[in-house]
Amino acid sequence: MASQQQQAQPGGPMAQPGLQQPSALQQLSQQQDFDPVHRFKMLIPQLKESLQNVMKIASLNLAQNTSIDNGTKSSDASLQRFDKSLEEFYAICDQVELCLRLAYECLSQSIDSAKHSPNLVPTATKPDTVQTESMSYGQYLGMIKSQITCAKDIHNALLECSKKIAGKVQPQGLM
């Protein structure tokens, strides 16, 4: 009897496994929210609905204005706000544009990453996987050293430019 009461209570033993499932689902949902392609796919039905709403309101307002112009109706009836529905449509369009730009940036970064480090280094944690185009650890170290050298060269060039700019600005400040 007491064990049944514990299981039925919100904090009982039966509730704990149920809590783990929603957290995993929430994590999956959060990951999908950050995925621009998934977000884009979720926004398309909203965009379609918003466009339908804009067209419906526009047609109703046009019909009412036509009837008012023809003198068959008075302007007592309230019009739906076309500007609000159009604003909603544009807001969703902006979100779609941001998702597409983000997806493009992710793709560009992925392509650049594959171009500058195309081969994988075999890992000891996954010995079962066969990596046909992998590089040895020595080759990997050489590539990393060249990337570090390149980054240092860029850093030094930026420092020199900033010193030149600062050198030109200081005499003007002293005058």
C-alpha cells in the first residue's frame, strides 16, 4: 500500500524515469531549434498561413471599401488591420531569411573546414570504424604546425598595421 502511494506521488520512484525521457526530448528539441534548416522547415507553414491571412484581410478590406464607394454600405463596420497582418508576414519573412543566411554560413564553414583539413586522424576510441582517407598523426601534427605558423603570421601582420595606424594617429593628437 505504501509502495503504491510512493509510485503515485509526483516525486515517487515511477516519476523519475519519466523525467529523464522529457529531458532527452527537450534536448533534441533544443538541438532542432538551433538547426537553421529545421527552423526554416518549421517556419514555412507559418509563412503560408500568414500569407493566406494577409490575402484574406486584403480581399475583405477591398470588398468593404468597394461597397462603401458604391454607396451600398456605410463605414460603420470595423475593418481588420491589414498593416498588422502584413507586419506579421514580414516578420516571418525576416526569420526565414535569417535561417537561410545562417544555413548558408554553416555550409560555407563546413566546406572551408573540409578543404583545409580534408583527412581525418584515426582515433583510438573508435577502432572499429575504417577511415579510408585518414592521415597519420605525424601528418596531422605537420598540418597543425603550418596552421599555427599561418595564424602567427596573420597576427603579426595585424599588429604591424595597428602600430602603423596608431603611429599616424598620435602625431595628429599632439597638435
